[in-house]
Amino acid sequence: MNRKVIVTCALTGAGDTTGKSEHVPVTPEQIANDAIAAARAGASVVHIHVRDVETGQGSREVALYREVVRLVRESDVDPVINLTAGMGGDLILDPGQPTKQLPGTDLVNALERLAHVEELRPEICTIDCGSLNFGEGSQVYISTPDMLREGAERIKELGVKPEMEIFDTGNLWFANIMVEEGLIAPPPLYQLCMGIPYGAPVNAGLLQAMVNMLPAGAQWTSFAIGRDQLPWVAQSVLLGGHVRVGLEDNLYLSKGVKATNAQLTERAIQIIHDLGSSVATPDEAREILQLEKKA
């Protein structure tokens, strides 16, 4: 049981969700406003992707990240800023000609994925700890051991805490190897991601098994997608972890009721309080995770 819980709000992601809910933020101002609203609602951490303003699709454009981070840092709240560094790993193949890349491929090297992290120096950035068959069709997310080691080494040099995204037990195995090799500064931070096809399914027994694989002293968060998101808040807290909610992973507050990021944050905090735990302030989260606070 975790008695002091860090709440992360994942604001928008890169999925094809903008046409499914009017609440999914797209522009830098909308994303920043949602980050500020989630922080006012009690979120300890805001997890930030950006989107192309014209198409609504996920983007790696540094200028978009720069504007979101500027607006959040100049606001009256001070959440821990967590920038995704997972963009740039998408490979879409022609199944009939598997050496041919199809439109939608966005595949760059480990250091190119960190361009915005290099400039903006957030307190946390993500690192996706393995390759994955990403849903149906022929899309693969590429994150090889060589790429991961190179990225982790640079993130450590920048003084940024990597949040190691774990989509299956093999990802966790390799993340532990990076910890053993000294590529990850203590305490290591793991994000156990459940329900993303085709990684780890939403299963409490599997979550417990993954928690059992964590090294001593690790901090961890877990989330599940869709209708499992809010029940997973309780599941994660009960097993000793932190939590993540937000429109990146789920669009609904209840059946048929579309949510905002602030509403999902408020509901998560209610669940945490109902379990008898409390929510970490941003500064308490910094202390728990031993973060270097940025100017």
C-alpha cells in the first residue's frame, strides 16, 4: 500500500483521439491550459506530448514543446514536467514487401528523439524500453538495446530523470539491466503500462509479477487504458505504486460521459483519498524521485 501517491496526468498523447473527444488538447496553448488545470486539480506531474496544430497528429517539433513548457513554467502552478521522448520510433511496413516503409513511418535515432529534452531540460522524460508490435496491422515501435543505452546515457548526462516505460516483461528485464549497468541514476523510475496492444494485458496478477521484478529502492507507477484507467488507480496504490490518468489513455469519466484532464485527475485523487492515502505535492514528488528542479 502506498500512502503518499504521485499523480501524473498524461494530457494528450499521440493517438488518433482528437476526433473522438472535443476535450483532447491540440495546440500548445490548449495543452498548457490542460496541464495547468490538472495541476490546480492536484496532479503532481504533467506528462506532455505535442501535436501538429493543423492535422492534430503527434509531433516531435521542438518549437511546440518550447511553447507548452514556457506557458506552464510561467503559470501560477509548478507541477513536475515530464516530456515524452518516445516519438520517432514508429515503423510501418508493407506486409507484402517488408523492406518497404509506408507513410506514417517516423523512425529516427536515439539522440534525435531527445532534441526537445536537450533544449528544455525537463525534470523527467520518458524512455520506451523495448520494441513492440503496436496494435493491429503492420506498425512496429522500434527501441533497440543499442538505442536505449545511447539514449539513457545522454539523459543521465543532461541531469534528467528517465521514466522507463515498460510495455511487457522483456522491457522490464532490459530496464533492470540498464539500472545494473549504471545508466539510470537512483532511484530508478518505472512506468508499468498495461493494456496497450500488444504488450502486457490488464491483469492484476501480471502487475504483481512485474512489481516483484523491480530492484530494491525503485519507484514505480502503473496505468491501464480505456475503461480500466480509473480502477487501475486503486490497483496501483494497493500494490505500492503511484498512478497515472489523463486523456492520453482514456477519454471517459464514466460510461458515455467524456472527461477532461482535470476531471480525471480529481477522480483519481478521490480514489486515493478513499483508500486512506494522500497525494504528493509537486515538491514532495521531487523529493520522492530525487529530481533536479529546473529553473
